[in-house]
Amino acid sequence: MTPSEASETAAGAPPAPPSALGVGMVGYAFMGAAHSQGWRTVGHVFDLPVRPTLAAICGRDATAVRAAADRHGWAAAETDWRALVARDDVQIVDICTPGDSHAEIALAALAAGKHVLCEKPLANSVAEAEEMVRAAEEAAGRGQVAMVGFNYRRVPAISYARKLIESGRLGELRHVRVTYLQDWLVDPEAPLTWRLRKEHAGSGALGDLGAHIVDLAQFLAGEPLVGVSALVETFVKERPLPGGAAAGLSADTRADGGRGAVTVDDAAVFTGRLASGALATFEATRMAAGRKNALRLEINGERGSLAFDLERLNELSFHDHTEPAPSSGFRRILVTEPEHPYLEAWWPAGHALGYEHTFVHQARDLVEAIATGTGPVPTFADGLQVQRVLAAVEDSAAKNAVYTPVPQPTD
Ligand code: SOE
């Protein structure tokens, strides 16, 4: 049982749905833009008990945050997150900042009586994540909800894959194989943005991409990882310092040519064992030339297998091993039917969805959780479980604990 499944069974009586749900979002870069789309669209697609409003957005640069507010449709702009948290028209605080401020903002928001949505990874350390879980559990007693933003759970095909596994179509699981490959750091001249600095991001590809695939593995299997063995590497040790405005994952570099040390991993490769004994393998890298946002997974069980590729996110491959061998094999399920998760509210069958819809679904699930008092999933406890796996990966890699060097011909 994952942490959120345990807490679902302990949920109390549903609260009365709130009369207003104003969102206050901290951060306005890539994730801020993605979450803005989610909040702006959700009430126009799904029938919700209460439609959220885009009350205020916050960032330190007054001109840039005002521009972001205008572009994305936020009613007000703030430059101090404490002022945003204190606003009476804000009931949900949505944290889209680098990991080093997640804990501080989430703790203040929960203490101020707000619901919280926090981007992944939940925090930069296990200790911070533990504190956030304690605060979220106390706040749950006051009817507040706290959710971590593992948006890929909200791809309809992933959500449907979980249903197939839960209903036993794969039987006992044997293998979970997940890779998440990007290539925006292949260029050694790519700037040293916050995602490459430990003090801001906590870790590199591990926390940025590894957090997603660890969460997906545990979510889909419905059980936690109980041990890992890992290697991590930083291939490019120094990069140009950023100088200008950030654009997506990049930024301008400084005119003086200054360079700084990369303090996080470029890639992490690890194996793991799930509670049931199933074996898992993971690869998270921002150094896979030609791979832009390639998240792929395959799960093999005693009765069948499932495979998914984020670059074809409306599809799921399914093999039913109980069928007669001559006619069995992987078949493509087009996950665009109204009966599939989230799709009753969208287009007629066959009309595809994309990356941004995961943020709409995330907003829908959070609003439903607030209104019904059930969930929300993934909880901060799920975020902490992922954080513990990330810490174990770093620990294993640092110790070279079970890594056995292979003698080379020249040794
Ligand atoms: C950058 O690697 C990034 O934007 C991640 O931070 C996101 O979590 C992922 O969804 C896409 O890639």
C-alpha cells in the first residue's frame, strides 16, 4: 500500500464544498505557465462543485510578474509570497518555485489555513519533506488539503494503466522499467540555471526527472520501493553563468564569460526492489542527445504487460499473456474513449490530448478533493516517500555500496 492509499481509508466525513476557491500561485516560469493553463481551463471543461478563480500570481520581479499575470489571466500580481499567502481571496496556494522554497511557503500557507498544491519534488531534503507531511496532517484535521504535483499521473493512459494493474490484468508484477530522457544539457555551453545548482534544486536529473519516474513506478505498481542501488554522474562540471531573463529551461549567459561549478547530477541510473519483490530499473538523464522529453515505461506481470511512451501519450500498449500464444501479442489501446479517465469532459473519441491537459486534470482532482474531503492524491506523504527513494539513490551512489567494478584489460 502506498502512503496515499493508507490515508484514503482514514478519511473523515466530507466537508461542505467551499463557496469560493481563489488560487494564489507562487512562480511564473515554465511550471507557472503550465499550472496557469490548468487553473484557467479546468472550470470550463469539468463540472466542478466550485469553479476556481485565478486570484493572484507572485514573483520577485515586479515587471515580469505583472506581464505573467496579464499573459495568463491572473487578477492580481504580488512580489512577496507572504503577502500572497495572507490574501483573503486566496484559498489555494500553488507553489511553482524551485525546491529550496517549497517547504517554507507550504508551511506558511498551511499555517494560514490554505490548501496547498506543491510542485515536485516535494522538497530538497527528507527532513523538509517530513516537516511538510506533519504540517499537512495537522491541517487535514482542519479540513485543508495538500497535494504534490506529479502531473504525469494525470495522463489518461497512465491513469488507465493503473486501473488495469489494480484490477489484476497483469497479475503479480515482476518488472517495472522506466526511463526519462531529455537532452537540454548535452551542450556544454548551456547556462548554469537554478536546476543545476544543489542549493536551489536539491539534485539534478535525479530530482527533476527521477522524481517523476519513481512516483510513476510506485503509483502504477501500487507499492513502494524498498531498496535501491545507484550510479550518478555529472558529465559537465562547469558551465557559463546565466545573465539575463530565463526562457523555458534556458537563459542568456553573462557578457563577462563567467563560469560556475555544476553542483548536481546530470544523470542517475538505478535499480530497485518493490515491496512485492518485483524488480525495477530507472534511468533519468538530461544528457540523452535527441531525446527531448522521452518518458517510457514497461511493466511485466505474470498475466501480461503494459508499455507507455510519453511521446505517444494517447496510447497504451497491452499484452494479455492469458490469450492463446499464436494470436496474442502487444496491441495498441487508443486511450481517447469517454470511458477512459478524465476523457468524459473532453472531445469525441479519437481526439487526442497533450502535455498541458495533465495540469487541467491536476486542478480538477485538487478541487474535487477539497470539495469532497477525500484524497487528495498524491499526498505530501507520497512526496516524502519519493524523497526517501531519491535520498537512498544518492546515498547508494555516494557509497558505491553494491557497485562492483569490472576489471578492464589494462588493469
Ligand atoms: C525539465 O527537465 C522539466 O520541465 C521538469 O522539471 C518537469 O517536471 C518535466 O515534466 C518536464 O521537464
